Amino acid sequence: MSQAIGNTTLAYARVWHHVDASDRVLGKLAERIALVLMGKHKPIYDPSVDCGDYVVVTNAKDIKVTGKKEEQLVYRKHTMFPGGLKETPYKVMQQKKPEEIILHAVSGMLPKNKLRDRRLERLKVFSGHRMGIVGGNLLRTWEDGTLPENFDPSVPQTSKTLKALAEKRAEEQSS
């Protein structure tokens, strides 16, 4: 008699999620991304095990912040030389490196332990809607959580192609 005891390898399989950051609030988006990177959405979650999924974020340049954060938020880094503190305001960072804004926010939401860097490696952030070859790995979008019909993993999926598929389905249903 053969029975699987404990968690199977299928439970630890990693899924690729797609997130369109257009007009999304930075803090709420970073919180949800951090939960998926940690694997808290899975029933097998264990804080000491790295069982999270991959997350691909597109349109990072269109992210929004609430309140006065657009004027007050400052990103700091130090070169480790005397007087080497570099400060970059949010508006400049949004124009030059919008990917870093989301990476920094998600990094702050993850637990500060040895798994943090490994989890951040599974986060792919793109400033525009094009994600290159990474799009072929996508299995889910956060709009409806389903696979698009006629899914072809060799064709990269972007937020614009997924919207076009949704509009096409709506037209077919209405006629």
C-alpha cells in the first residue's frame, strides 16, 4: 500500500503571477506581492520554508501613492565613503528607475531573514507593458485569477494582450 504522507512536490510547485501596476496604490500592491512571494496564499505555508511563487509586475511607471508621499518620499543609499549619502526624491525615482520603487516597497514588506533575497529574486518588475521572454511563463493574472483560453506558453502575455482577449470574449458573448 503506497500513500503520500506529508506535502508532495506538487504542493511546492511555483506558479507565475502577472500584476499590472497601472493606477494601483504602491503600499497595497507591495503587500499583496509580498504575500505571494512568501507563499502565504498556499495551504502548505511554513515561515521557515521558501514555498512562494513568482510575480511579474508590468507598468511600474504608472504606480500611484496616496497623500503627500509624492513630494515627501525620499529614497536613501550610502556609498560607505564619508559624506556618501545619496538621496533621491520619489518623482525623480519614478522617472529614472520606476522598478526600484516597487522592489524597495516589497523588500520592506518581506521578513528580514535569510530567505528575503531568495524571495526577491522571484520578483520581476518592468517599467512598461513589455516583459520579453518572461511573459511565456505566466499562468495567472490578478484580474480574474484564471488562464486565458487558447493559452500558448510560447507567446508572451502582457496586460494589453490580456485586455484584448477579455474584450474579444465580451464581444463574442454579446453577439
